[in-house]
Amino acid sequence: MSNWTVKRHGGVATLTFTRPPHNFIDFASMTELGDRLDELAEKSEQVKVVMLTGGLDGYFISGGDLGDLRRAGRGEAPEGIPSWLRLTRLLRDMPQPTVAAVDGRAWGGGNELALACQLRIGSGRAQLSQPEVKVGIIPGGGGSQRLPRLIGPGVAADAVLRGRIFSADEALQLGWLNAVLPVDGFIDSAVAWCQEMADLPSTALFAAKRVLVQGLELPLERSIELESTEFLDIVGTSPELAERIRQLAP
């Protein structure tokens, strides 16, 4: 049974996760999401932005399924970590920008999935947390590594070592969230927010994602060289560039 539904809204594809009662993600759902992302990566001419969201009221993804995590800890679920690494790499490497649209709880693995996206938006009731220490474990899906790179080591230490819950407004101030939208009509507003990117020229949008993602993994000098190469490639091959610049002028 599928726990992910895919819908197209213009140039935006939404992937909605629904697994009652609390939207805990299991290994089968991780594999399924990886498959859906693979498919969308091949449709970059039609789909320009990919948005993840939750289908249960008050939940994005609450965390990893405890039963599956226990099996993995005993070495009985060899598919577990590879399926997670595959889908987070796809969120990183697929051509399209990826956005987590958080309406409610994004704890543990849910927050880690959001961190693997390039952008995160929340409703006013969004909650972000890495609460693992409170139950005697640590983040296992990248939370202790991606969060310091996003919001700084001091605040990330507060999140990981104390396991506290951050509100939407706090997360926005820290740069954990890029925008906070109203609870009412959140999904429609989130799609419209994403569509603003989808309306931009594909070549520039995809190149901008590449340099942002790949540049963070390189020394500064090499990352600037990467940016320059991508810039010159676009400038040298875009026949519409002069007209687009003219349209931007006041």
C-alpha cells in the first residue's frame, strides 16, 4: 500500500505522506519516496520544484518508525540506512529544488528529511525538533550534521543536546525555516510559494541549485570556480538573456 501521493500543480510536484495515526516513516516508505523522487528527476522539463508535505492534520513526519529502527539496530533490516541515504541524496542531487512544507510536527527523522531539502517553509503551528536524547538515543539521519551547518553550532547544540521543540516563529528567526505561512489554506499557499520558483527559467534555477549544494561541499576557491563556470555557460548559451535583463529594469 502506498503512503505517498504525487500531484502536479503547474510546475510544482507535491509528494504527500499519509501513514496514520502519527505519520511515522518506515523503511518501505523511505524506499517508495526514493522511487518517486527518481521518477520526478527524469521529468525536469515539466516539474521544476518538488515539495514534500504531510497528509495528516498536525503532522509533517513525526519521526522514524520505532519498530523498523529497532530492527535496524539489531542488524535485521539491512535495507534501512541505504534507503534513507538514497532518498536524502536524491533530495540533494536531483535537478529540481526541493522544499519541505511543514504544517505541524516535524520531529526526529521528519526534521532530518526537511533538512535534506534546500528550503523549508512552515505553517504557524509548525514544530521542529531533534528530541532523540530524551528517549536515550541520538539523531541517526543527519540531524546532528546538517542542522549546525544551517543554523550554527551553538543553536544546533541546544536543539540536539536538550531535545527541545522549536516553534515556527523561532525557527524562522534562526533560518531553520525560510517562511511561515498561515495555517488556513497552508498547502495552497505553499504551492504558490513554490510556483514562484517554478516560473523562473529552468536552466538558471537548476544551475543555481547545483552551485548552492555542491559549493558547500568544496573549499571556497573551488566553489567560486564552480559558480563562475556555471555562470559563463549560461551567459554564453542563453539567447533570451538580454530581453530578460531589459524586463528587470525599472
